[in-house]
Amino acid sequence: MLVFRSEAHVDRWLAGREGGATIPITELAKLAQAWWGDRLAPEWRPRTREQNQAVLDRLGLTGPFWRLG
């Protein structure tokens, strides 16, 4: 995962190569909270692939890049 300051910065870094998905840092923060926010809870248990996919879907992270194999 890389953090860039703008879409133009992403384009320069890619230098013509095909990129993956990009999301604003605010969406990344939401993803981090949803994915790891309960990790230190004593009752935490690993999620299934389907549960992880549901997290991505709930956040609107859809499309081929966000499909868990």
C-alpha cells in the first residue's frame, strides 16, 4: 500500500504502467478501522473470507480489485 498526495502524483509514479485501485486517505482510515478496529478485543476471532468480503462491500470497495479470491 502506498500513500500519495494527489492523483497527479499517482500518475507520475506509475509512469505509464497500469495501476491498481486508489482510494482517498479518508476511505483508507475507514477501511483500517473496519478491518482492525476490534483486533485487540479479548473476544476477537479471525473472520472468514466471506465476512472480510462483507467488510469491503459495506465500505463500497467493490470491483475486481476488491474481490477476495
